[in-house]
Amino acid sequence: MKRYAIIGYPLEHSYSPAMHNTAFRHYGMEAKYEARPLVPDKFEEGLNRLRKEGIRGFNITIPYKQRILPFLQKLDPLAEKIGAVNTVVCTPEGSWTGYNTDAYGFILPIRERIKDIRDILILGAGGAARAVAFSLVTEAHPRRLTLMNRTLSRANDLRQALEPFASVPIQCIDASSGVYENYDLIVNTTSVGMGALAGETPLADLASCSHSGTIVYDLIYNPACSRLLKEASVLHLKTVNGLPMLIGQGSRAFYLWTGRYFPQEVDNIFSNT
Ligand code: ATR
């Protein structure tokens, strides 16, 4: 039995185990995927346990997409550019290679509208934000990118990391500052709106920074409609939640492990959850 997992903290919200196990069952594979919540001070210990158990692959979610980097033996070039890893492929000998499938999953639901996206606001500057920002500066042609984060220094670090790939001006602002410019796309990459922070919003005044054509994209998928997306619906804005990205990044991860993509069954079950 090959073993796979997701690591992160907390993990109660995660659909990844159900999604990957559905795909393993569909293909009749002898494999199991489980949630492995790791509290921050037990992170390294948890990784050692996975290595000892002979894990064949795992996903990484909040807050470890950058913290995993020093524990990998190899890094795929895209993950290296992004500076964050959400998928690890492990050999039976225990060599771990890091990949980023978030960037691919993120762009899928907005690909057709990408040409209209000029002014972008990204909320958050962690590992997920890195994949989102990289995807947008390389696939869209924005006029301006604004990074807003609780910890301003992290937003500045992300700006620096993006500079080799972006000719677009990047502005960094503190999460407590007001935002009064109109954006075509607003993306939430923070955990504000889920778990213990469900019912909260990462953006104090959505109306002050949107226009009638703004797309509001929340990477959160559980709850399916976060407070930010509810506020966007009240303003009649276009909304996208994190489910298509979850399925897209998961299918790519599954391919890296098995050479097969998710079957349609996964889409049928999880895209309407
Ligand atoms: P991931 O790798 O999954 O993106 P992360 O690197 O821990 O996880 O990033 C989480 C993001 O959510 C960060 O932008 C974080 O802000 P800080 O950089 O200031 O930590 C943001 N975040 C998490 N909890 C938050 C909260 N309670 N209020 C505001 N922002 C929060």
C-alpha cells in the first residue's frame, strides 16, 4: 500500500484526502491519502516520521509552503521561481522533490477573462500568494499589482522575488491601510474567512476598491462562500471560490505521483460541494 498525505495546520477544512482517495479507488490503486496536521513546533519531527514511514508523496498547505523548502533534496524549476512548494514526490529511497501545482490550478477559472485584468490586488504574501502572484505576472499583462499583507516585510520580500519575472510596478501596503483604488481582480490568499477565522473578512471595505466588472477570487473553498464572497455577491460582482483551484492543483499533484489525472468523478463530487 503506497501512502500519501497532506501536511498543514489546521487541516479540518481540507477536502484533499477525500478527493485523492476517490481517485485512488476509481483507478483501483493500492494507495491511501491521509491528513497529517503538524503543529508548528512539531513540524520537523512530523517530517521525519513521514520519511521513516516511506511516504510516496504529500501536499503542503497553510502555513508550510515555504517552510518545507530546506527539507527537500530537489526542487522543480517552477517551484524554485515561485519560492513555494505544495506537492512533494518521494522516491522509495527517501529523496524528496518539491513542485508547485498551485500556480496552474489558480489560473484555470479565470483564464478566459485574463485579458481584461489590468489592476490587481492580492491579499496575503505567504506561499499561496507567491504562486498566485507569479501566475498573474507571467500569464496576465497587468498594469499594476498591489500586495497587501498584515506583515508588510513579507509583502516586500514577495515583491523582490517577483521583480526578475515582472515588468509591472508592484506596490506593497499594510493590511490595516484603507484601499481606495478600483481593481479588476481581488484575490484572497490569506486564511481569513476559514476555520477559526470563518465569518471574518481580509478586506475592510470591498465597495471602496471595486467596480462593476471586478472579479473577487477567494482561495478558500470551505466555506464555499466566505464572507468576502458574500459581500462581493451583495455588490453584484463576479466571484470565484477555491474549489476549481483545489481540483486543478490536486489533479496535477496526482499526475506527478501516478501518471494519471483525476477522473471526472472527482470533478462531479467536489466541484459542487
Ligand atoms: P501559505 O503558505 O499556505 O500561503 P502562509 O505562508 O502562512 O501560508 O501565509 C498565510 C497568509 O495569511 C499570510 O499572508 C498571513 O499574513 P502574515 O504574513 O502577516 O502572517 C495571512 N494571515 C494568516 N492569518 C491571518 C490573520 N489572522 N490576519 C491577517 N492575515 C493573516
